[in-house]
Amino acid sequence: MSTNPEILPLPTTVSADDLWLTSPDALLIVGAAGTIEATNPAAHALFSHPQGSMPGYAVEQLLPASARQRHVSLRT
């Protein structure tokens, strides 16, 4: 729990799912091997992919081709 007095706890009427689904920011959960495990609706909108289509992708598929190999080398 945060010790910052300016950060209030999450109200009991708001769940983590609510935040995941309504965040205006693209959120991705990526495993250690670089596979996308979960994405929120904003991520699908940002990357122009149909809802539910991105889990299972290598995260590098979202990068420009010129940056993909370097990204893999940074992860491993």
C-alpha cells in the first residue's frame, strides 16, 4: 500500500476490472517470453486490432520492423 497521503485507496465500488476496461490508456500484459497475454480495449483501438485478437502475439509484432530484432535482444 502506498504511503503517499495524496493517493487514496481504490473505492470499494470500483474494481480492477473497471479500471482495465475503462482506462483511456492502452494496457498490455506481456509475459517474460514476449508474448502478449492480455490487452484492454484502448490497446485494441490504438493498434487497430479487433477486440480479443492480440493475446498470443509476440509484442514485437506491434513495433516497426526495423526495431523488432533489437527489442528481442533487449528482452533476452
